Amino acid sequence: MSAPLFPQRDWPGLRSWLITVFGSVAVFEFFAILAWRNQEGRLLDFTTAVIAIPAGAILLLTLASFVWTILGKASFPAALGWSARLIPFTWAVPLFDLMRTYGNGLVIGPPKLNGLDILIASGTAGILPIESGISIGIRLGIFAFVIGIGIVTWTLSKSLWKAILGSAIVSAVTIKIISTVSLLALWKSPFAAEGWTALPFEISRRATIVMSNGYWWRNLYERFPTAIDAQAEVAARLVESALVLFSLGLVLVFIFLILMDKRWSILKHIYRTWGAFDAALYSVLGVVFASTSGITSSGGATCLFAAGLFILLLLALRFTMVLRRDLSRLEADERNRVSQPILRGDITIEGAKAMALAGELYLLFVAWILGWPVFACALVYLSASNLTRSKLWSQNVWAATIFRAVGAGALALLAMFFITQDAKITTMALTVVTIAALHRVFIELFWLKRMVT
């Protein structure tokens, strides 16, 4: 039943799919700028425009495709390819608000929903409550999207309860993303009754208190070159982006564990190795040295987001690095009869390339949310990893060792910057980088000697 709706040709490959999604989202953001403004009437900030909104679109499209795959027994790649066609329909949402205000647009802020309102909004696809702080156009857009998910699910499965379940899942996730600040206000004391019945101004006040110390760190402006507004506003945007990326990471992991046939074999190859141990060791080294600085995080929901994103960053970094390495060594591994997922048939070459690209893009997005110093270290690690596979250096025995040592030092420094919330290159930072690099060189010399003998 799913073949006519989701033909396999609808999946053009991850690169083409991402270009389509980012291009469609860019047009949506253009219309959104005209229709919705903050109180200062400024253009969208960099993080929201480049990371939060595109990542949110990818999250919802991926989730919708997963719902159709599980409940409607569709092909996930084909469903994912077809889902990209939905984005242009979202252009009507800001255009509707723009036309009904006669071209003046709206000044909107974050929704001020208490716990009961969030449940009501999830159950009604955003239509209720009326006084939610969400514009009419956005509420109608959410409702149409959720109903559309249900209709497609019913078309695939011919089951009413599956259609309702699919719509409920997508509605809950969409409302969760939109009501980020309200959720943070509730999480400050989730078991307190007033968090579930508080008035809009109380939710706004509590959310401001949660965000007053910034998003998890102290030196907010030093860590983020695009932080140009009040600290609480910048922190709110960063937390919104963090929540989207954290949710996207969990959804991607869940999809991999559910849909990948040889998942445990692939995960064992990637994470149950000495290379994974070394990567974890360098991160722990940076954390241990950073803990001696005496700096502690502010705690709370924002700190939990940061810690979760840091773990997902490390997992994505190792995941994409191993896949890229296996792809570059296919011919040599085949000659030497090395056991690896691609040669075993656990994953196709195109599948490995797609997952490696997704992992790289995801970890760079997460690294940016964790701060410019973390992003810079992640970029250095990826660059060093790519240089080890470059054919220009294949004749130089020491080149790969040097590049891996640089990557080890960058990874340790990344962890240290994350914990200390400080980008200063101190004696401690240099010590961390040196120890990690020397350890990598020692390991490389040990293995080279072993290979020679």
C-alpha cells in the first residue's frame, strides 16, 4: 500500500535532501521575518536562523517519517524523501499572519503556558488554549501538520488508532519545542502545583529566573560571538536550540536502534574498541584537569541540557570518525580481510556515507550550541581526522601520527573548555593538550613497532 505514496525514487540521497530542506527553511524564515518580530524588531539571530529552525524542521520531518515507517510500514528513506515536500506548505503560515495584519506583521514572544496548558495544547494540536501566546497562523499551521500526519498514517495503515497515535506523538513533540521557555519554568520545580496552574505572567517571571544566569555557563558573551542582546534573551535562544538538538539526537539514536538490522554489530565495531577508549580517556583527562579549577555550573535544567549534548557530541564524533575511516580503507581492508560493517554487508557504502555526513553535521551544530571554543576544538579534531585519511600524506609514515596527536589534544581541550566555562589558554590547558598528544604518540609508536615486528 505504501509503494504508490512513497516510491523509492523519492529518496535522492542525504546531501540532496539536506539542500532541499535548508533551502525550503530559508524561504520560510524570510516570510517569518516579515510576519513575526520580537519587541525590538530585529532580524533573526544567527543561532536561531542557522541551527534552531533547520534542526527543528529536520526533527519533525524525521519523526513524521519514523511514524509512517513504524505505524504504516513504509520505507524510511522513501518516507523521509517524501516528507521534504511538506516544507513549502509551511510558507503559508507566516503569510497568513502577514495578510491578516495587512502587511504589518505581529510582535510575538515565547509562549507562556503552564503545565495544564501544555497538555491541552498537545491534545488539540495547538488550537487551545486561545490565550497561549501563539499566533493564529502558527496554531492553524500546527493543526494542519498534525492532521496531515494522521491522514497519511491512516492511508498507509488503514487503522484509525494508528492515525490517532501518530498525530498525538507529532503534536506532543511540536508543542514541546514551541513551549521551551514554559517547560523550563516548570522544570525549576516540576512537582510544585503552582507550576501547573500559574498565570502567564508568573510563568514568564519564573522562566526569567531560570535563565538569569545564562545557559549553563557564566561568561556568556565571551563564549558566543553572536550574543548581542540581553543575557536572559540570548540564553533563552540557546536553550531552545539545545532542546531541539537534544531531542533530534535522541530521535536519531532511537531510529538507528529500531530500524538498523545489524545495529549491535555496528555499535560494537565503533564503540567497543581501543580507539573509543582513547577518545573517552582524552575527554576524561580534560574533565579531571578542569575540575581542579573550582568552577561549578549553575545547575538546573540548562545544565542537564549541556551535559546531555556533550555526551551526544562525543558519541557522534566517534561514530562519524570510524565510518569515514572504514570508507577510506575499503580496498586495503578487503585485501587484508578485515572484519568491518561495510565489508560484512551490515551497512551499504551509501548508507555509511549518509550516516557519517549526518554525524558530522550534528556534532558541529551541537558544538556551536556549547560555545565557540568547543566548536573550534571539534572543528580541529574533524580536520585532523580528515588529514589522517588524505592521500597527499599517505607516503609519510609520521604524518598520520602527528595528525592524531593534534586531534587527541583538541579533544582533551574541548572537554576542558566545556567544564571550566572559560576559553583561556592557561598552563593547565597546555598541560592537558601535551599529555593527550604524547599519549597518542606513544600509542602510535607502540602499534608501529608491533606492526614492524
